[in-house]
Amino acid sequence: MLDVPVPLPGPETRWRCRQCGNLTRFDVTRATRAKEYVHVDLAGEQVVEEREVTADVVEHVTCRWCSAVDAVEVVPRPTAS
């Protein structure tokens, strides 16, 4: 599988597959690093009460419809008229 870095879309952009035109379904592989505050009760059950993401990197995005790995791009969102 080919790793092609793809930027995250923002408020004015979205992902689009150049191969099939898909705008809505993608498999995203990401590496996330987080700091968590974990509460462990006396029975040993753990609950994450706070989570701070310190790094989040999209490693690659695959089109769910046609399985293209290197065809996902960031494009502008349509404007409302």
C-alpha cells in the first residue's frame, strides 16, 4: 500500500477522489498521540476522564468506493448561493 500524505480538509475544503468522484466515504489511516487523565476505581475499572491530543497526522486516505490510495485530493467546497 502506497503512503501519500494528504492534508486534512478545513472549513472551506473537502476531500474528493480524482478517480471516481467520491466526496463522502474514505478510509483514513492516522497516527494520533494523546495525553489522558485516567481514573481507576478500586475494582480496577479504568475511565478516561480527560484527553488532550498532542499530535494527529493523516498517514494516508483511501477512497472507500474505488479503493484508490493516491487519488484523494483536497478541493474547495461549493459556495451557497
